[in-house]
Amino acid sequence: MAFDALIGSEALRERLATDVREGKLSHAYIIEGAHGCGKRTLAIQLCAALACTNRQSGRIPCGECLACRKVMEGKCPDVIRIGRGTKASIGVDDVRFLRADVLTPPNDLDSKIYIIEDADTMTTQAQNALLLTLEEPPSYVLFLLLCQSATAMLETIRSRAPKVTLCPVPIDDIRAHLMARERAFA
């Protein structure tokens, strides 16, 4: 099973699992969708899949190896989350930190992954500052730009990252997933 913490989107889950196993991921993705549709879950699962030491097994990420657990527990130094916190937007200073930080190679993983939450709230100046790094990132860097609507971002940003759109999961699918998990743990 691929990305089993993400409910629904089976075709997307399988495509991303294949891309991870074959080393064919893009250097950046825009993960778009309504609040609560699984953007953060997908981002963390993708990070864990890249970290997973059991990557070739049928289950990706395995969720059991030390590398997966570190990512899922927020303890991996190579997964950096950037967000607006209590501010209305992500400013240019946040992006300047990112631009300086990408020059430091990863510690634990082969990749250094930046999850930019609420990327659609970046100021125009922040987006322009990110653009330089997004155009020519170091080979070990992956950007995951999470947003509700990619149209709020500059076209130049959107043109440099494939867009993954997540849709709300039907309640029946959530119910079935929870019931299956309950049976598995019974």
C-alpha cells in the first residue's frame, strides 16, 4: 500500500510511490486543496517515503523504520516546515532564511525538504525571492508548496512546479477507512 495515511486519491498515491521508488520526483510540487483535504498528510507521507529505509517494500512509507518515524514525529532535521504562524502572510524574511538554508546539505536524508504551508499567502516580494531558488535549486532540495488555491501564486512559481490537487474525501470513504483500521487493530 502506498501512502496509506492518505485516504482516497489512489491513482495519485500510486504515481507518487512509483516516482519515489524510481527517483523521478520533480524538485517542487504545488499541493493544492481545500482546508482539511490532506495536503499536510500527503506532504509528510511524501517526506517519510523519501526517508524510508524500506522503500522497496510493498508499503511506502513503511512507517516503522527509524527514518520514517523521525519524519512523522517532526524530528528529522532535513524536513523544514515554513509557515506564516500568526501572521497574515509569509514574508520575504522567511524566504531569505530558506534561500540561505538550502545551501547547507542534508544531515540525515539524501534530500532536504521544505514544506511551505499556506504558500498562497506569500507576499509578492516573498514569491519573487523564492523564484530564484525554485528555478535552480541544489540537486538535493525538494519544495512542497501547500495552498488552498495555486492561482493566488505568481504564474512564474506555478510554471516551475507540477500541481497536485486534492479533493475532499467523501464521508463514506473516511468511514470505511476507519472501520478497516479498527479491524486491523482488533
